[in-house]
Amino acid sequence: MTERDAANPALPVLQRAEAELASAEPMPAFSPSAFTALKNEINRYVVELINESLKEAKRQRLESVSEVHVERASAYLVSHATRRFSRFLGFLGGILLGAAVSRLFSMTIAGTYSGATIATTAGVAIVGALLSGIHFAKA
């Protein structure tokens, strides 16, 4: 056991989970390779859950992890991928909306209006507003 492992409070939990998974009987619905992949994913999730629970407790400057920390960490891990995509949509929507507003100002200042540029600008603004709205609705 290395010095880093000794300082990791999650190590006993991980070792116990790995031992239980290693001794688990393969399920009839899973092929051997699928069951191995399932065990690996469970292991990965357990590690992430422990780490996120520890982070949650440290954010509150606590020494130990409570049930609430584990529940919050689990909710965060489950929704993390969806949140990342939603943030990306909001980011993209903001860029498009900003570009449309910028184009609108430049058309106004230069006095160059045409049906195509107005339609394009309006389309980009609508798409940007919709993407930003999706982000805000999910947040």
C-alpha cells in the first residue's frame, strides 16, 4: 500500500466493493464479457460516487461524509452529462444571439438592409434564443 493509498479514506470501501463484485455470480441474462463490463462500470461509478461525496463534505468543511452528501453526489453524477450538454446549448445559444444582435447593430449603423440579411439575422437570433431558453429551462 502506497502513502497515497493510506491517505485515501475511500480505499477500504473500494476494496470491499471490488471483493463483492469479484465474487458475484454471473447473471444468466449477461454474457461473460457483458458481466465483466458491468462490474467495471459499477466499480467506476463507486469510485466517482465516493470521490464526489468526499468533495461535497469538503465544500462544507466537514470531516465526515453524511447520507445527504452521498445522495447529492449521486444526483450530481446522474445528471452531470445532461447538465454538460445543456450548458453547451446555452453557450452556443448565447454566441448565436450575440452575433445576431451585433449584426443588427452593424446593419443599423451602416444603413445596409436587405431581405436576406434581415431574415438570416432573425433566424440566427431565434435559434440562439431557443438554445439559451433550453439551457435556462433545464437549469
